[in-house]
Amino acid sequence: MRRRCALHVPKGQLPPACPYCRTYSIRLAQESGRVTCFNVKCEDENGERPRGRIDKNQLDGTPMLTWADGRTTYYYGQEAS
């Protein structure tokens, strides 16, 4: 069974909001680095549950979320592995 957890952020900060539904429902599968929005009503531009992966920005190494439809969300909570 895959365990999904909220994205880690420094104490007192909010995690990144889902770019599709604007809720804080993004969950991470730590083993694979894949992310999914767990809001059951959330859909991407293709009408599907948003899915993506945590990655590193090639310019400065900061973490970012890259979504299946090509959208990118910059994420400053912790370094991507």
C-alpha cells in the first residue's frame, strides 16, 4: 500500500495550494516523489484527478511540482530529493 502524506513545510507556513482547486489537498508518495490532489471534486484541464511529481528547478535547484498537463508549481518548503 502506498502511503501518502502532506508536503513538508517549515513550521508556521502553509503548503502549496493545488493549482486547480486552490485547496491544500496535495499529497506526496514519498517513495516515488509523485503528487496527487486528494480533493475528490478536483480536476485538471483534461478532466482528470491532478497528478504530477516533485522535481528540482534546473536553474537554481529549488523544489517544484510538475503536473501531468504541463503546469508547474514552485514549492519552497524543502529541497527535492
